Amino acid sequence: MEEREPVEREISDMDQSQADCATMENGVMLVVNHSHIQPPFSVVLATLLYCAEFVSASVMCSRYHKTDDTIWLGFTIAFMLVPAVLIQLALTFFHRDLGRDRPLVLFLHLLLLGPLIRCFEALVVYFKAGKKEEPYVTISRKISLKKGQGTPMEWEIGHSERKLAAHRNAFKRTAVIQAFLGSTPQLTLQLYATIQEKYILYTRLTLMIITLISIIYGALVCSVLAIQIRYDDYKVRLRPAAYLCMIVWRGLEIATRITALVLFSTALTHWVILVGLGNLLFFFFLPWAEFWAGKGSLPENVEKNFSKLGTMVVLCMFTLLYACINIFCWSAVQLDLGHRELIEKKQRWGRLAAYYCGRFVENFVLITLWYFFKSDFYEYVCAPLLVVQLLVCYSLAVLFMLLFYQFCHPCKRLFKYNVHDCLHCICCRKERRRRGEPPPSYSNAATMVLVPEEPLELLDPQNSQPPDITSQLGERETAIVDDTMDAA
């Protein structure tokens, strides 16, 4: 094989240990690396959160059992077991263990210990990696963004790295299941119980803190997965500032939403069931309504061994998870039940704006109703100040979201228009029409020169499709997604 000339440029997006071999051929940077594999931090973190929440909820159940609080006990057990069972099913589904002879692993799943054995397997693969040379099994092809330029790159993926990628992807999905099917209702329940009983238990406070961390982590995973799906052809790397901005954004959004629901439930207990059920049904049937309106057909490759009934069950569970996420925060992705990946890659900024405007109005209505129908328990609380604080906190969440898209988004250079341009356009559109002035020419200071000039929706800074740089790479050979959540 002809020897290739070394690359005459700095590889700043990769560690030196990752650049064991880097060459350029036909405009594609080839990176070969079998020795350096990232530790499975996301797998360990998701497992720790699962175990911590399960144990703390069990301790809380024993406490409720001793005090004969049957209502709190029943709901706590339900919000503890339902996500645990779904996580076992999800891990079995992602690893396709039903068709393999692994009785010990399946038995541990029956004992709700599936995440532990999966985490142990991932750690074993990581510590064994690099001890002996192994041939690569596939090639991952991505585009690395640096200083406004895109460089096509290739990575040879070995067996160990491929196994770790499968574990990471599975645990990212289970983290979302744990967060929004277990932690969010658990936190809502325990906060409601604390207000109703008018005292704080340390075990309950511990459970509430763990569930809040789990929810924020699950929302963080949702945001990162949405970016990875939307920009699948690009090497996505989030900086610490981006993680910090997303944590504040998601933390304020979720905490404000849960507090508004709990306060409303303490004043109008039965009406909160109608509010929650209405939200759940709306977001559950919204993707199906769009699917039926578009006259699409169900995807046939959700799982090869699934019948049409099995496919429908999987799609309904997927839609249920999507609805539960949207009850408490923005899901960051839209479902497309007719697409083979079930996800619509084009994120709609208009829908995002409609969601946050509608959620702000709903929170305002809930808090206002609580203010007029609150019980005597809040007589020592400055209710108007609390209402203002909740509305300000939700506004700050929206502000941090805008800051993330303006300054911290890893692919912000691909936006044809940034957030500042869109907000400026909204404020000045009516004034320009009144004066009869032509539209302003936007500056490309915050955009990437790779994006061609084409029509774009006014409020969608992400609506423009990325340029087809991957045509230089040929057909993709793998769908392995790099783990950008290792630092989380």
C-alpha cells in the first residue's frame, strides 16, 4: 500500500493519544486509534443514579409502612418499580438478549439488577481494551468543525470501542426513562407529601435531591441526543460552558414546573389530575395525529423479529415517554412515527417558541389559581413574592436556553441566522413593513460560510440543512455515535 503523507495541520480537536496515525487522502483525514478509549462515565453515572434512587425510595417505603401511610406508600412503590421494570425491558431490547443464551443476565434483569450487570460488563470491556491488538470492525465517519471549516475524518472502530458505544447508547436511553417515568412523578409526590404533612424528613429530602439530580441529568441527555441526531454527520463536542448553561436551563425549567404543579395540587387537589391527564393525552396523541394526517406507514425495521402488534407496542411506549417528558420540560426532539429512526431531524424553532409560551401561560394560570385558593398553611409565606419568583425563574430558564443556542451550541456555526438575528428580525419586522424599507442584510459574523444561501423560515435558526460535505466520504459504514456525555 502506498505510504500517505502526514497531515500538515494541527489536530486540536483530538488528544495527542487519539492521533496515533493521521493522514489525509482525497480531502479526508484518516485517524487510526486502538489504544485510547474513553472511560464509560455515562454508564457508571446512570447506574449510580438508578441504585441511589431505588435504595432511597425503598427506605422511604419502609418509613411509610411504619407510620401506616398507605397512600404515600403505594405511590412511592409504583414510581419506584414502574421505571425499574421498563429499564430492564429497554436494556434487554437494546442488547437483543432474548435471542441469546444468557440465563444469568436475564435472571438478574428479573431481580431488577440489570443496570448493575451491564455496568460491570462495560467496565470489564474498558479495562481489557488495549491489552492486545485487535482488528477494527467498522469505520466511523464524521466532520470535525474548527474555526468555521469542516474537515471530514475517519476513525477505525475496534471491537471494544463498539461494545462500549452500545452500552453508552443503551444507558442514555435508560437515563431518560428513569428521569421522566420515575424521578419526576416521585419528586412531585414527595414534595406534595412534605407540604401536606408540614414537616421535612431527612430520608424524604435525600430522595428528593437524588430524583432532582436524575431529572436534570435525563433532560441533559435529551438535549445532547437531540444535537447528535440533528447533526449526525458532525463530530459533536460540548464545552464545559455548554453543559453549565444546559444544567441551569433545565434545572430552572423543571424545578419551576414541578413547584407550580405541586402548589396547584395543594389548593385544588382533584383538578391537578385533569391538568396532568390533559397534558399527557395531548402530547401522546400529537405525533399520532401528525402521522395520520401525513398518511404515513409504520416503520418496518424497529426490530426484525417484531410483528405489527409488537411494533405498535414499542411505538406506543416511545410516544408515552415523549409525552411524559413534555409534561415537565421541552423534549428537544420531535417524533416522526413514519421515519425509520422515529425522530424528526429538523428541529422546528417555531414549535419550540410555541411550547415555551404555552407553558409559561399554563404555569402562570396554575400559580394564580393557587394564590386565590391556597390554604391557611401558607399564611406565613409571602404568596405574591413566591408567584413572582416562580415566574422569574421560568423566564431565566428561557434566557439560558437562548444563551445556549446563541453562544454555547456546538454547531452554532452551521446556523444561517443566530438567535440575535431572529430576535432582531421579530422586533423590527413590523417597523420595516410600516416604513416600506427592504429587509436588512444579516451579518455572517456568527454563521459558518459553509451554509448556502437558501430560503429559511423566519424563526428557525436551525432549519437550514448542513452542507453535503459527506459526499466526499461516500456511503456511511456505521451509525455508531461518539459518547459526548462522558464529561457529564
